[in-house]
Amino acid sequence: DRLAGRRELSGKLLYTAICSLDGYVADEEGRFDRLAPDAEVHAFVNDLERRVGTYLYGRRMYEVMVYWETPTADSPEVELDYARVWQAADKIVYSATLADVSSTRTTLERSFDPGRVAELKASATADLSVSGPNLAAQALAAGLVEEVALLLAPVTLGGGNPVLPAGWRARLELLDDRRFGNGFAYLRYAVT
């Protein structure tokens, strides 16, 4: 890791997403089943997520991710491992419409406040992760995201929910990459 010597005591804000080769996290109907990782990619994601102490979610992403609070007991071990990682982290959900949250270690905020997120980063002892392209767009626009990592699935969706916001411009430095046997590719960049 090229940033090994430059690690600061405060947490970094990471944006990691699985997307299609043409840059969508879900198709035009909101489905993302064609982007599902296999066990090898899932285990890799689990290891990436171990460095996250706090997840930042919008309502829709939280509603997808809350499954990990109570996965089925007969789930594969790689999924149960991810559930343990997810359950161990704090979660902040930003929603003006969600009535309540149902997972432990989770707080509900009515709006995304870039200043408050900057304070969270400054006081964090572990990294933070912003999840979902809509909330990530706000964090990217506010200049809060230090790293963007994409797991590219070997499919195209032809449209849908884009992984990166229209009009976002940044210089990126490649920090890491990896190829997987199923055709997935991992690219991690520092936002410079």
C-alpha cells in the first residue's frame, strides 16, 4: 500500500462500490442481482470492510444493508463473516422520511451535514465508509472522500443508477488493483 507511511490518526472517508463495467450500481428497475459477488470477491470485500468503524448510509442503502443485522443461520460462512463485520461497526443513516432504525449501533440523522462528517473523521480511530451513490455524491461534492474503490463486475447494465455523480471532477492516484477469477476487477484510488 503506497499510503502506508502517510497514515494519519484520524479516519479516512472511503467510498467503495460494486458496479457494472459501464458504471451503474443498479439497473433502471433498481435491481443489482447481476452484480452479486462470488465467494472469492465477497471474502475480499469482507477483508476491506474490517477497517471501517462507521458506515454512512442514505435510507435506501440502509434498507438494503440492514439484512446483515440478522442473516439466516444457513447462510454461507463468507456471508456470516460479513454480517459480523457489519454488526461490529457503527451506522449513521441520513433520512428525512425514515421513521426509525432497526439495527444496533445505528443512529438516525435527518440530513447530511458535511461539517459534522468532517468532525467525525477528525475524531475517528477507524475509517468511515459512505455507501450508496446518492449519499456519496454529497460527500464527494463536499470534498470529504479520500478514497474511491470500485469493484467492477464483468457485465454492462446499459443504464440505471450511476456509481459516480454527473459533473464530479477529480484527479485520482491509483493505490491498488486486483483481478479475480470470475472476471471482477478491483481499483482503489486516492482522491488528490
